[in-house]
Amino acid sequence: MRIGARAALLTGAVALVGCNADRLEVPNYNSPTPDGAAASPLVALAQASAGIFTQMRGLGTGPVQQFGIYGREAFNYTPQEGRNTTGYLQTPTDNTGFGVGTFGGYFTLLRNTYNFRQVVEAASQSLTAAQVSATKGFTSTVEGWDMLLYIMSRHDLGGPTEITDDPNFIAPFVSRDSVYGWALGKLNTGLTELQAGGTAFPFTVTAGFAGLNTPADFAKFNRAIAARALAYRGSLSTGAARTQFYQQALQALNASFINPSGSLDLGAYHVYSTAAGDATNTLNMVTNLDLVAHPSIVPDAQAGDRRLAAKIRSIPVKNPPVPNAISTTVAFSRYAAQTTPLPIIRNAELILLRAEARYFTGDLAGALADLNVIRTTDGGLPALTAADIALEDQFITRLLYERRYTLLLEGHRWVDVRRFGRLNTLPLDHPSHVRAAQMVVPTQECDSRKNTGDASLAAPSCP
Amino acid sequence: MRTRFVLAPLVAGALLASPLRAQATRDITGKVTVVGTNAPVPEASVSIFGQPVGVRVNERGEYRIRVPAGDVTLLVRAIGFQRLTRLIPPGAQSADFSLEKDPLQLEQVVVTGTATTLEKRNATTAITAVSSVDLSRAPAQSIENQLQGKVLGATINMNTGQPGGGGQIQIRGVTSILGQGDPLFVLDGVIMSNNSNSSGLNGITQAGGGIGGSQDGVVNRLADLNPNEIESIEVLKSAAATAIYGSRATNGVVVIRTKRGRAGQTRVNFTQRVGTQSPERIVGSRRFTSLDQALEWADNRGEDEDLVRELFAGGVPAYQNFQEQLYDNRDPSYETVLSASGGNDRTQFYATGTQKVEQGTARKTDAKLQTARLNLDQSFGTRLRASVGMNFTRNNLRRGISNNDNIGISPIYIFGYTPSFIDLDKKDESGRWVENPFNGGGPNTTNPFQTFDVLASSEDVYRTIGNANVTYSAFVSGNHSLDINAQIGVDRYQQDGNQYSPAILQYELNDGLPGTAIEANVNARNLNSSLNAVWTFTPGWYWLTGATTSAGLVAEEQGQNVYRMRGRGLLPGVPNFNQGQQNSEQTRTLFRDQAMYVNTDLRLMQEKLTISGGVRADRSSANGDREKWYYFPRASASYLFDHPFNNVDNFKLRAAYGQTGNRPRYGDRDLTLASGGVIEGRPTLVVAGTIGNPGIRPETLNEVEFGFDGAFLRQRVAVEATHYSRVITDQLLSPAIAPTSGFGALILNAGELTNKGYEAALTVVPLQTRDWNWSSRASYQTSKQQVRDLPPYVPPFPVAGSFGDAYGRSYIREGYSTTAIWGNAPVELDAQGNVVRQLPIGTLITNPSTPTRIVPIGDANPRYQISFNNQFSYKSLGLSFLVDWRHGGDVANMTNNLYDEGQMARDYDAPSPIDTMTLGQYRYRAWAAGRDTRVYVQDGGFVKLREIALTYDVPTSLAHRLSTRLSSLSFQLQGRNLALWSDYWGADPEFNNFGNTNLNRFIDLAPYPPTRSVWSSVNVGF
């Protein structure tokens, strides 16, 4: 049957062309796959390390602005979005509100460093032992920095510190002090790993780490972060523990890049660019016209403080987008351009940390000297005398003043007043305003934990 | 395999029958006319009862058919007429038939397979069909408009009032949370893309991230369809009907047939329509009556009080009705359609061309649709038939800016913050538009009059849809026939989006890079092909009158490449992104699906009992396991009681069960890494936020449907009612996981979604005389759904694409409907912290520290929908109208929220429940920065007069006086969206900021106002 044969042939042809299972092998055109990354481990290493820097940068401007609003340094007066104001000043404990700020980002970075360790593992055959160690040291340091920043935001709530392969794994919240301990543990491990790290990292370190981009120099960055963590931990402790933490902080500072006679801007930075795909510093004064300064910043400055003129500019009156908030006529000129780098930690802070650590370990003269370096070189103000810091309370006042103006819009004031128990020195501009001690946990985290039915996994601050 | 047993007796029957017996035959001739007249019924067909294929009458209504010598029953039918059967005794050589009209439209065929159909009267599932006459009663922005109120069981909402339209068709509710939510559109066998792709407006409005976004007033590509080409639309709702389309059919299938040529003299038809348009409803603005009031506003809003004083220097300035000023385009819209059809016994053709220019109500907005189609049917000898269809479309859209934005450019948005006492619709002496000095002034804001005049925003689509269908009668003998059929369909389009925002625009300096040019390109390619074998067995026995069995192979492919480029900081006057600072984005998708199926339709007991069954096996490149076949079985039956009682013409009971699937999205199966952007020129690799699932599989819809259809009182009353119950298992979900895991979301199959609903329609013909005719149809539909059985590791999670709890959004929570709107509300808590009850709106004004929780505060799913369709005619004069009533269905009215925040709501100064506050203040304060969402979640119930048409068909005798060559002449006056009755505050409760979305489809945010249009048409046939 000729016709039947033709029909059979046609059927067969269609079956072969149309219904061949090989035709279903369609690649993913949009995203890289782990298999693809594993096929070229050194490329993956280069790109994943760059990814760590972008993830770190992702924790740059957000927390600075959030801490700035909570610390009554700044307001975000976007006209069409009142919740940038109310969420922070009136309802910071609302788990669904804007005041929740950055939360998941800290753990995204932690997930990325977790993944980065695997990328390094995959590339290890092409690396020397020293290079592997350097990479681990880098990773551990970033993890320590990340969780320090996290606990600065969540403070008394503490947090989870564990990441596993299982995305559904939920780690319990541990205490604030345990988070500090975890971060410091990571930093200390990182230091050891960096010390065995040879002469160079097997990947490109951004220009934001100029002078800190070899394992040996990066260890100085590691110690700077450790010094901050130790000083914070010291200020949050009492008695012998306090002294001990401050002593450790001094040791860390000695191993950091501190330089009282060097530029105060020496340090590590997030870098920005307006190139396609890159990120800009959104705190800049050119395009972010909604970021304004709290008006108290002007009267609170001491006469002749150069930092005011350097970092603050006058603007036409800017009103809040919502009722029950105040207007202002000042904004920041701290970040001049979209590409101005944002400090991660810099020499000025280290000198101030040393002043603090020296004071609380009994070296009042040293503390005074360090405080005056900042006060005179950065502020252009007359030096303080020993009498000015005779009482602990006086010292703290002086320290907080210098920290406020030198580290303006770098994410410090809120954390500083809180750790010295002076949250109530922050102004309340309206009866409906409140001072938040920490940012709360967002609903999504609350729900995920509640859903486990395991009370030991519950997050604090949840409804 | 269960199906094997079902099919076994059939196969055995086929083998046992001896098809080669010769039979004596005779010819019968006759004429088919309309009852009471001598007019021929030109589309009638005459066949031997029980056999699927017969002969067609010629133009004069005459036929000739070869039948066996003995007793034979002839069946005569035609669309629009009631069928007739008559026993023809042996030896009779002629039989004339006169057919009665069929106002209830029972004489239609329905799709049951890729290559098979069944008569509607025997259909085993609920059927909705819309004819070209019903479809095109009044011109519309896009075809969704024309289907509204006509498809029982479907919820059809327009997304916007922009020219070119765009809307969403949801059949029997939400069926998927993550997967495809649109029905499958099949045009003459071509599976047509209804994708929505942004043309890059987001790159200017910055409503979301990226250059293109879902908030850009994106048009779904059904907008390219020209309703003038359509002969009929059939909507398959039941899973038992859609199962033949396998794993893309859970949302229903819309089968569209275009017009085809008919043998005979070439007929030419010409239609010219001219219309005009206006906004059906605008939200208006607050009116200021004194300087003090204006100063208070300026003080509250932080605006320039000196400027306000200046504006009031000459007394209270005139009220500027911004929206009426901007949406004042009344230029004529028009539509010209030319078609020709004809051919001979072997070749038939249908050719048509359309040019349509729809003006938008906003200045410089319009939609231009040009289409051409050629359909050819050709017989080669007696065994081979081929039909080919080819369509070319150009759709050029200038839709302006609407919906959400973040730079104050969307007009309805920015008018909510701009006081109605400043005139923005003017230029200064040098010919430059005045700037908007309010809402931040300078580059922080915009003057929409300037924007709509200067910004060039367009989308140009070139699309080709073609199909070829070849059927070969491999075998015909006695009561057996075997057809081999091959079909291929191609849908290819290119969408070219262009945005050019010159540096002179007020807002252009806001990013420090004046001038923006965007080029957004979509290349889409959709192919489908099938090879089918259809075996028809018509023994004419009582217990097996006829059987149609088909089997086949299907291959489908859908590819799409979307890339967008943006340049900012342009050289003056050059709309080229190449010269500025550039960024770009690209997304590609490719699906390949393969399927096999077998179907059978059994007509038993002289066609009283119909049983349908089949199974389709699918595999897809989108599934985790690409080689695994997923099986989708179906089975359905109907029993027709023919004149069981007096005054009951027929009554049919039907029941159906079916399973269909919805495949995963592209890439859901892949564990991926992601790009973390660029740093210092280096690409970065980071962990993806969503974890792919290599085991992902299609979600499965299981549906049981039963119902009845009845015709009464000599076809004067028809009733249909259907109940369905669906369970979607293995739902595709992307639940958010604990942020502390470092991931954002999972992809998985989990849980169930149930949906139960009722559909009913009553058609009556109260008046049917020689001159008068009145038919009226009322339909009712309601449905209710629930999420069930979520696994413990999936916490309640919000669905992407909303503005958060402060404004209301969809959550997936066990025990609740996916259409529930959740938001914040002040609550009373018990000692354990559980919510006891929600406290009244306004609680947070008097007691701001009241705790709030995320609670269900509304439901976007209407309680019920009723459509009321009426047609009157007196002689040649006809009047028809369609009224749609939606009861309930809440809307998150963010437009109202904007206007209260800007203190510009039209009712801002009205009294409120609190004496010391105006209504606008009260609402805004009660909302409490999003802590009580309920204020702005409002009832979106409405009654709409969707379409009305007055037609006059000039009697042929009169037409012939004008010219003997005229075969028809008619005039129409048509209106669309003439009236909207609703307490809803905003412009149109149907609209959605995010376009077509499965969920969160209730967000009203500064939409382009709904368009009302009035048309007059003339139609001439030669």
C-alpha cells in the first residue's frame, strides 16, 4: 500500500523531528549555573570574589541612612513616600513597616561567603596553599564585618549565626553578646588565615582597599574591624570584662592601619561608578535631594567647628511629606558625587576608638591626645585639657561629640549613643516620635520561624 | 494504562467490520429555504443522519446528495437555524426543507480534539461560543473588551483605558499562583502568544527596577488580534474539554476561528466606522475657594507660600480641571475594513484588510492597527484538502504614561499633588511649557502637559501568524473513514519599543543626566505542529450511531528574546541611546513541548448519549525531568432527552471529569547563580535569591463538572446551568523563606487550591413575529476558592507584585482564598497575643499606639457577576445592549491614597466622622502611614453599560434602488462604555497597575482613565 507507506513515513519523520527528547534540552539563557561555574573555576573565583565586594557594597548606603534616621542625623523626605519618615520616627516596632530597614541583606552576604568557600574549594587545585589560606582569611574577615554590622542594627535582639547547605534550616537567635563573640571569632580566624596567606590574593581587590589589598595589609583591615567590635563590646560590658575587651581592642588597633599622623581618610571604602551595571553612592548630594539633615546638627556644633561647613550645606526649607514631623533647612554635602566612596572603616574612627580604649584602660593622657588629634585636625577646634575629660561622663560626652561630627553620615551616632546608654539624648521632634533602640525583625522572618512550631526558634520582637 | 482498555473494544470493532461491501445508491435533490419565505439558506448542509460529512447547498439553496437505495434519514442544518430531520422513503428522488430560525444558537459545533468537533447539542461539557455578530456589536480597544459579559464563567477585566486596550481573561477563577495565568489562545490551530512585554517606559518612570517593568501600562499581545477577521470564538472552560491541550490548559482554552471563503460569486464587503472618544470617568481634584485654604494646604505640604499668594493676587484663580484638560483628545478615530470572499468547488478564498486608528483620550496618544489576512481552502482531487491562512499585522501604539512612577511623571499621580489653582496647560512667551513649581519643583516633578507634548513614547509591532492544514482521506469505505491530518502554525512578532525623553523635559535633570533614549526590543517566535489520524466509524446502529477516534503527535515551541537599551545624558536632539551613558538588559526564554494523544467521541442511542474520552501525554523542556511524560486523562458524557414532555424541546444532562496541567516557568528547574552587577568594570557572580528546583513538575488541575442544558417552548426559552469543582494539586509555588537563610525564595510543587463555582444562563425570546424579535440573555456566575494543605515548611507568604501590606496584597495562606486582600489593621489581642477582632477604622487617629496586625481585609473576587444582554429588532431596525453587573470585588485604591496624601482629593473638604477633620484628612490619618490599610481597600462593585448598538439593515429592494450591484447595506450607531454606576472612588475598579497578573489583581494606581467611545458605521456588500 503505497499510500499507507507514505503515511507511515510521514508519521515517522514527524515523530523523529518533533518528538525527539534531545530537542527538550534547552539551556538557561539568563542565569549562570553552578555546573557552568565549576567548568571554569578560576573565572568563577574571580567573579565570585568580585560578587563579595558588590554584596558588601549592598550593605553600604542602606544601613548608613537607616542608622542616620534613627540617630537623628538625617531624614529621608521623599515627597511621595511618607513611610520613610513615619516608619522610623513613629512606628519603628512595626514588623511590616519601613523602619525594619535592611535585614535579609546581612544573611545574603553570609550565604555568598558560604558559597564562595565552595568556589575556592573547586578552584583549589589551581591555587597554592597560601592563596587558599589568603582567600579563606578574606572570607572570614568579611563574615566578621557582616555580622558586626548586623548586630549594630539589631542590638539586644541578637541574631542567628549559622548557615548550612539546607535553605530551610533555621538557626536559633542567640544573644547579642554571642553574636559579638561569633563575629570576633571569625575575625580572629581570618587573621590567622591571612597570616598564612602569602603575598597576594588570587583575585582582584577593589580600589576601595588601596593599601590594604595584600593578605598582610588586609590583616590590618581585619584588626580595625576587630577593634571596633571589641570597643563596642567593651562599652556594653562592665567591670573586668569591660577592661579586658578594651585591652584587646588596643592590641587590635596596634595591628591595624591606625596612623595618628596620617590622613584621617586612610582606610577601606565601598567604591562606586556610574558605569552601566555598577552602583552609585545614593547618599550623594547631587541626585538624592530627599536626604536631608536633622536641624539640630547646626546649633549642636561648637563655634568654629570646621566639620559643619565641610559636611553640611544650607537648602531651601524642606518639609516632611507627612504631618507631625519637622522641616529643615540643612542637608549633607558629605558625599559630593555619585561616585564618592563610602567609608567602611577609616583612620579617624580608629583614632577615636583608641581614645576610647585608652580611656577605659586607664590611659587618660593617651586618650586625650587621640581625641585632640581628631578635634584639632578635623574640627579645627582648640585642644581639650585633662580637666575636660576628668569624669567618665565628661569623656563620653566629648568622645560622642567628636564621633558625631567626624563620622557624620557614616552610620555611627545611633550606635554610639546607644552603647553609652545615652539614647535619650536624641531629640524627639514631636510628641508622636519615639527613639528606637534597635530595628525589629521583619514579618517574613517572624512567620518563617513561627511556622516551624518550635518555640526555641522564635525571633524576638515578633508579634 | 487505563486508556488501553477503553480503546480495545473500538479497535476490535474496526477490525471486525467489513468495509468493502458494495451498495446500491440513488441521488436526492432539493432546496433548503427559510421557513415562511422562499429565501434560500445558503450555508445549509445536508447529510445522512449519523454521518459527519454531507453536502453543502449552492447559492440558490439547492443540493444533490447520493444516498443508499433503502430508507434513509436526511439531516439538514445551518448555523442560525434549527436542524431538521426527515425520513426519505425508498424511491423518493427529491425533498425540500424549510428551516426555522435558531435564536438560542444551539446549532453549532464544538471542538473536542486537535482535529475533531462535535455538535453543540451533544456537547458533554459547558460550552461558551461567541459569534462574530455578537463579538463586534461595538468597536473596542481590544478584543477583551468585546468579550466582556459574553463568556459565562470568565472574568474579563481591562487593565487600562489606554488606546490599544489590554486586559485579562480569567476562566473559572485563579488557577495558578506562580505559573501561567492566561488561557491558551488558539487561532485557526496556531497557538498564539498573549505575552506582555514592556517597551521600556520604566527606564524613565523608575516605577520599579530595570528598563522595562510590569507597571508600564504594558499591552498584552492579544491586542494585535483584529476582531473583524474572526468568525467565532469558542471558550473551553472545563478540564474535560481543555485536557486535549495538555500541560498548558489549566486556564482554559480560547479557540478562535477566522472567516473563510465560500464557493460562489466573489463577494466584497466594505465597512467604514468613524468615532470619537472621551474619558468615561476621571477622579477630579480638590477645589480651593480661598487664599487661606490654599495657604493651609501649602503649609501642610511644605509648598512655597509666596507663590501661592502670587497666584491668588487677582482673587481665587480659576479651577484647573487638569484631567479634563490633558485627556481632551476628541480627534476622530476610524476603522476601514475591506474583505472579499469567493471561489469555486475546489478553491475558496477569503481576503481582508483593516486599517484602524484609535485615538486616545490623552493628547498625542493613539493606537494604529493595520492587518491583512488571506485564507485559502483548496481541494486536490477527492482525497486531499489543504487550507492555508496568513495574517500580517502592524500595531503601532502610543499609549502615553500612566500607573505608578517614582519621578512624578505619571499624570494622574502627579495631579494628586498639584493644586488645581495653577494653570499648567500653557507655554511662556518663548514657547516653552511652564514648569510645575509644586511638589518639590524643578527636576523633582513634572508638568504632564509638557510631558505628553514632548516625550515620544511608542511601541511598534510587526506580526505574522500563519497556519497550514492538510487533510488526506487515506481510506473511505462503507461506514469507515480514516483521515490523516497535518497542521502547522507559526506566530512570529517583533515588538519595537521606543522612548525618547529630551533634555528639555522638566524632570530630566533629576539623575544628573539630561535626556533619555530607550530602545526595547522583543523577538518572539511560536511554532506548533501536529500530525493527527482521525478514524470515523458510522455504523448507524442504535447502540453505536457513530464514533470518532483520533490519535496524534504534537510538537510546540515558544521562544522569546527581550532586550532593552537605555542611554542617559544625550547629545541634544538625538534620540539615540548610543550617545549617552548606557545600560542594558536581556532576557531570553525558550520552551519546547511534545505531546501524544488519543481521543474518542462516541455517539450512542441515535445520538442521545454521547461519551467522550481521551488521554494526552506531555513532556516539556520546562519540567525538571524533561523525558518524563505526564498524563492528562478526561472522560465526559451527556444524555439528551428529545421532547421528553410537552413544551420541553430537549433537555440534556452532562457530567465531565478531566485533568489538565500547567507547566513550570522557564528556568524554574535550574539551580542558578546570578549576576551581582558590575564593580570596577568586572562582572560578579553571586548566589541567586530564588533556589531552582530540578524536580519541578507541572501543576495539575482536576475538575469535576456537571450541569444541564434545556430548550423549552419551541425554542423560546433556554436554560443552562453548570457546577464545577476544581482541585489544583502540586501547585507551583515560590514561597519566601526565612531571610536569615540568605536566600529569598524556593521553587516547589506543594499544596492545593480548590475552586468551586456555579454558572447559569437563561435565554428567552419573548417576542418572535415576522417583524418583531426580542431576545434576552441573563447570565450569572460565582466562584469561591481556598488554599489547602500547604506543607509545614511553607509559611504564609505574600505574592510578588504589590506595594506591601500598607496598601493591601495577596497572601498565600492555608484556609484562605488567594484573592483575599491582606493588610494592616488595628486589632484587639488576647493574652496570648492572638487577634480577637479588628478595631474600627479611625482607631489609630484616637489611639495611635493600638497594636496592628496583618489580617484579611477584603476580597478581590466578586461575590457574583451578572450579565444582561438584550437584542430587539423591528423589521430592519435593531437595537442591542449589554449590561454587566459585578457585585463586590474589592480594590486597593492607591489613587485615593495619593490624592489624600497630596491633599488634593475631590472630596477632601467633605465632612468626616470626626468633627475636627475633613474627609480627606480623616482617611489619611486613619490610614496612619499604612498601619490601617482598610481605608483604601474599597468596594469595586459596579454596573456598566458596556455596549449599545443601533443598526439599520437597508432592505435589499431599497439597496438595489441605489445600485443593483449592492447585495447588502447597513448602518450602525454604536457606543462603548457609555455608563458606569459605582460607588467606587477611583476611575475604574477593573483596572490594575500591574497589568495581567494571577494575583494582586486589584491595584488601582493612577491609571489612564477609562475610555468611552461612540461610533457610526456603514457596511456595504457587493
